[in-house]
Amino acid sequence: MKVIETKIQDLLIIEPQLFKDDRGYFYESYNHSRFNEHKIKDSFVQDNISKSCYGTVRGLHYQLAPYSQSKLVQVLEGTVLDVAVDLRKKSPTFGQHVSIELSAENKKQFYIPEGFAHGFSVLTETATFMYKCNNYYNRESERGIAFNDAELAIDWQIPNEKIIISHKDSALPSFKEAEYNFL
């Protein structure tokens, strides 16, 4: 596997080694030992899968410490624009984000450590999205930031009139008003 650093420390893009032949392909999507070699030390305890239609924006979500989550995300079907926002108050990239196109075709994965808000937009007719988490879901610590926050200025690559967002996500606070406790 190939691990690519992004402009924000600790956010990593993983390109698995693909073995193709006339029958199809095979790749190892996760190997604890190999990820440890690349300083990804998480022990993942929960896998989640969602399927969404074109224009759906999910996020920006996170859980407060001590229930914060690292995530290893990938797309099983379709294409998404995946986004991570640095919420670590002492980070030189606090408030900055990285976005990456993940697809069933490119098989890239995105490693998002604790201390980041996460979201994605669906760029194809449908997309099936999978993510591994190093901590269990905890409703009381769940928080979020408005996907269309002006200060973050994220381009979700979906025309505004085509964006589909849940009622819950449409009520999320701005970046300045959001609660987070990551150092």
C-alpha cells in the first residue's frame, strides 16, 4: 500500500495495492500490522456503511473527546467528495480542510484521526460509503458544523439547488459557534 501525506498533518490518503487479472481484482483494504508501520495505530472497533443518492451531503460530524473517533473511510460503489476539517485548537492548520475524491474505481481510502470534523457529498447517482471507527458511537458527544459555513468555504461540488441535507444537519451551528474540545 502507498500512504500519501496531505497538507494537514496526520490526514493520510491510502492507496491499496491492487492485484488484477482476467477474473477481476483483489486488494487488502485493512491490515493492522501494515497500518501500524505507517503510524496508524488505531484499533478499529466499529464499521459503518451508508448508501446515499446524488446531491446528498452528510456532515460535518464529529464526537467530543473522550468519545472522539478516528475514521478510515472508503467508497464501495460510486464516487464521493470526502472532507475533513481540523478542529485541533493548537494545530497550525486549525480550521483548514482537505477534500479528496474517493470512488469504487480509484479504491483510495482516507484516514481521519481524532480531532477532525468529517463529511462527504455524493457525486454519482448513488454511492455506498464505508468507514471504520476506533471508538463507538456516543449520541451525547455527537456534534457538528454546518456544511455550508462561510468561513470554511468548502466546495462540495454539487450545485446549491441540488444539495440534499438532513433536517438534523441543516440545524448544525457555524464553525465559530460549534463546540469542540480537541487539543
